[in-house]
Amino acid sequence: MILSGIQNPARDYRPFIIPVFLPHIGCPHKCVFCNQTAITGEKRKIPSPGEISLCINRFLDYKGEKRRRVQIAFYGGNFLGLKQDDIRYLLHEAAKFVTEGRVESIRFSTRPDSIDDERLDILKEFPVATIELGVQSMDDRVLAMSRRGHTAVDTEKAVCLLKERNYEIGIQMMVGLPGDDEAGALFTGRRIAEMKPDFVRIYPTVVLDGSLLADWYKKGEYVPLPLEQCVTLVKNLYLLFKKNRINVIRMGLQASEGLDKESTMLAGPYHPSFGALVYSEIFLDKAVSILESKKNDMISIKVNPKNISKMRGLKNRNIEILKTKFHIRSIEIIPDMTLAEDMLVVD
Ligand code: SF4
């Protein structure tokens, strides 16, 4: 019997998030890869109090009675880039749900260059717990090519200010940006890890209709990462963050109607189960490293029942790879409740 531990997906970091989308609101310009309206299907406008409460109540009804940390999230734009009155208005509407005890706190995403003391002072009056920074890259050349309009130093300063005020910090990074490559993405990963955020999200760059990147793609000036290469790169970043004890709460874009349309998503490494592909590759790597020292033509692999599909891979891909690579006749995957979620046992 050979045992192997696997760094497991973030288990404890799972608040129930109620997203209120504000596509492109507060953005100083449009970054080359972005088309939030296409992704979210929402219109570009500040929602009315009625729209906000309808959206939040719909999610709260769906959540049911389960006890779990609940947060209202303002996503899809640059929250701290809004006019100060609009920031206060949106936070006020969300805070009503916190006062009623139905929601624990508020979170939002924003650009690093929108973080300063003046704007953070506004937040003091409201129950904001978590701030996500759209960092995307820590390479200034890549940031300039993506027309982000901020630098890596802006991100470092923003993280310092947020830490001083004890916010929970999330960092969003992208792979496959124009001018970036595998080494560049790992460089970004290392610099993000050094800043010690509470969690990260890793998004692949896809080509969305209506973005400047779509024009570059059509002219042959931008080539997206192939899916397999992107999965392996994101896996390496995931392992890097896990080694540094940083939760990775998302890998891949959230599936949405917009992204499933060919007319919206022109090209790129989009897969509705992108994260599952990454975890499957991690389980495959572990099984391969065990089997390299153990030859047998019939084996069984025991995993926690939650990880059966990750071990099998999409459409049994991992099983077929292992059979071919090690000339194994039969592989049985056995669920074993006694195993921790990060364990793999080969018999
Ligand atoms: S990536 Fe963020 S900052 Fe850039 S346009 Fe999109 S929402 Fe705005």
C-alpha cells in the first residue's frame, strides 16, 4: 500500500456569496480582454434599491436555512472607482441585510489603483469584510500590453493599505494575457504569494466578442493558450499557492449563458469544469508518481468519496492514461470514507 497526500481544494473558505453585478461601473477605461456585459448579461447601470433587494432576496431564498457565512458581493466593475455617493448608496442598501441579521458582511472587487486612504475611510461606516483586487499580473510590461493602467507597485501599495485596516484580501490573477508566458505567470504567482493574501482566484484569458483582444485575435496578433497547456499552468500556480498556504477559491471562469455562446466567447481555454480539470491533473500526477515505483497489472486506488471523479478525470481520462503508461490491465477506484480528502492510497 502506498499513501500520498494531496494539497486539497480550499475547504473552509466557502462563504455563500450573493453577487450583485455592476458591469464596468467605476472602470476608468476598458482593459483589452474585458467585456463584463457579455459575461454577466447585465446592463451597465447602478441598480435601484428595489433591484438590489430583489436580487439579494432571490439568493437568500435559494440558500435555504443552512448555516453558513453569507456575503453580498459587488462584482463586475471597479467598486472603489465609483463616485463616493454611489459607493455609500450601494453599501447602505447591502448593509440593511446585515443589520437584519440575514447576511454577515459585504465584499467587492476593485482595481489596485482605486485603493487609497480617502476611499477606504468611506468603508469604515459599513460592514465590509473582504476586498478582492483585480491584479491580473505583477509584470508591468504585461499590465501595459493589457492596458490595465496600473502597475505592480500599485498592487503592493494597495495590499499594504488593506492589511493595515485588517480586511480579508483576495487577489485575482490571469494567465495567458498578451505578452505573458508560463514563466511570467509563475513570476506573478510568486509575487502574489509574497504579499500573503487570504485567497486567490486564477482566471484564464479568453477572447470575448466586443473586446480589443477580439480584434487582435481576428488579425492574428493574439493567440490564446490551448486548454491543456492552460490547465497545467494553472495547476502549477495552484500548487505554488497551496505550498504558501494561500487558498485558491476559483480556477477558471464561472460558467454562464454568455460564455457558452460561440458568438460571445470567440476563443480561448474556457471549460465549464476548468477547476475539475486542474484537480484531476493533480490526482493523476500523484498516481503516476506512486506507480512509477510500483509495477502491477491490476491495481486499486482508494480516495475519499468526494474525490472519485477527480481521480477518474473527465470521461475516465486519468484511468486510460494510467493504464496505457504503466501497462495496467485493470484499475479500480474505491471510495474510502476513512481517507482524508487529501489522501490517495494505491494497493
Ligand atoms: S478588467 Fe476590471 S477594471 Fe478592466 S474593464 Fe474589466 S471590470 Fe473594468
